Amino acid sequence: MVGLDNSGKTTIVLRINGEDTSVVSPTLGFNIKTITYQKYTLNIWDVGGQKTIRSYWRNYFEQTDGLVWVVDSSDLRRLEDCKMELDNLLKEERLSGSSLLILANKQDIKGALTPEEIAKVLNLEAMDKTRHWEIVGCSAYTGDGLLEGFDWLVQDIASRIYKITHFWLVLSKRPCLQTSSSCPSGCRGGGGGMGMNINDIFADFFGGRSMEDEEKNVKGDDLVVKLDATLEDVYLGGSLNVRVMSQL
């Protein structure tokens, strides 16, 4: 989460996390918050926006799934500075696949520009067409718009990370090396092979989904199943001898 200083980044993080926002100090570096949002865990890096430390923003770009750019919609004097810094940020290769949420903050202040006006100033329509982005008006003071913005961000990230894809799954009928006490699958273990019915194993992995409905064939000791699934659905438990052979 980045933006110019005094744009309201820390207040937004505190508000989303249900914390007290009555006293907020400028961020001289960064804060890290880990919060549960819907069924996901978000690690939020709230990075200070003072001019003297903006050159350090690049230190926080590794493995970034989502970028939140916070704009003070009432600070008309620095909007060009805001646009320049965002443009520079989006040139970073490590952020090329990140979903971008622009929060047009301080909508509760009289004279603040609307999200549409902010979008025009930032020239968002000229952005790289491969970039997933959204602009949402909000107020960190009242909380209005924050959930709408984060709902979009989380769902957009999830749609990319957990995209429905074709997999070839191989369910091996080779002996399981787990002992009966250590095997989480409930098989009989001891090197004696799978004690569970292979259809039950498949249903356990995919929430009751029937293997009878999937395209499959037998190759030696392996049963190969073609499956449409999301990465979130594919739980790879080594003790069950299930593995993804290739992604189509």
C-alpha cells in the first residue's frame, strides 16, 4: 500500500482491521499488518510516502500480488506529483502482474475530486491493457468505500492465482510408504498399498466430486485423470501418491 504522504494509508489499514484510528502518526518507514479478510490472509505492507523515502519503495516489491495506491482527493496541489509517482511505480517489472486498486480517499472532505476526476488526472485509461485495475472513492475517516475496494482487489487476485485450469492428475496405485499411524489418508500403510477405494480418495481431495464424471485412462500402475480445477482446489498430499503431471 503506497501513495504520497498524508494520503491516509495507515488510517485505511487500521480501519480495515477494526483498530482505533483516533491517533495516527506519519509512517517513517513501513508497517506490516496481517489480517484475515473473507477466507484469505492478507499481508499488508503500509509504506511511508514522504518524498525522502520514496526511493526505498522498490525494496518492498518482491512477491506483490496486489498494489493499493492511495490518493488524497482533496490535495489538488499535489495531484501531478501523485500521477508522476504512480507512473514510475507501474514501470517496475516486479509489479507487472499485480492487481492495482486506486483508492480516491478523503471523499468526505468538501471540494475533493470524484473518482472519475481522479481517474482523468491520473490518465488511467492509457494504462497498459494487461493491467487489472479499479478506482474506488472512499473515506478512511468514515470507512465508506473501503470494503468495496478491498472486495474487488481480493477477488481479482484470487481470480488470477486460482484460475480454472486443465490438469492431468495421476493417482498412483503403487504401495504407500506411510505407516498406518502416520498416514493422514487413513490407508492401511505399512507398504501394503492403498487401503482406501481410489474413488473415495478422489472425492476426499475434491470435496465429494465424482471421478466417474472425469476423463481418465490407465497407464501401468497409474490412473490418469483430466481435471478442470482451480489451484486452490488441488491439494497435493504426498502420502496419497497424487501428483500433477502437467498443466495444459
